[in-house]
Amino acid sequence: MIKRSLPTTFHLKRGDELLAVLEACRLSGEMFWQICTFVSKGDTAAIEAAIHADNAEELFEMGLRLVDPLDNTDIEYFSLFLEGGQVWVRYADPRDL
């Protein structure tokens, strides 16, 4: 089995619209979480409350997608928590399911 490196960048999209880039991602020290810098690329005001609340269901209902831009893989199961300019990311890699 080939072990992939963890992504260091993610795209947060609604449809094809790029809302934010999560960059400089690194392990957080908390199991299964990475910390990334949150860079807004669109109108994120509508989604920030859900991200602050770590409300994965609401993010899903809003039609948000987390994408690994390296190979354009959609990550269906994810959780985000925004704190200041940093976002905590936890996800299930679809290539491992």
C-alpha cells in the first residue's frame, strides 16, 4: 500500500465557485486535525457562522465542497472550524474509503 502525503492546500467551493483556499496546512497535534490558513476568495460571510460553529451538516446543506486541488478530488466527509485566520480541518480521504 502506498501512503500519500497529507495535502497542504484545499479549496472550499460551492459548485464551481471558489470561496476560499485553505493553505499552509500542517498537522495540529490533535488526532485527525490539520490547521490551515484561511484565505477568502469570494463571499464567505454566509458560511463563516457555520464554519465557526463546526457545523458539518450545515456546510453540506449549503452545497460546500472541500477539494484537494492536487488531483481535483472531492472530499465528501469533512469538518471545518474557523478560529481567527486559521481553520481546523478534519476529513475522510475518499481514496482511502
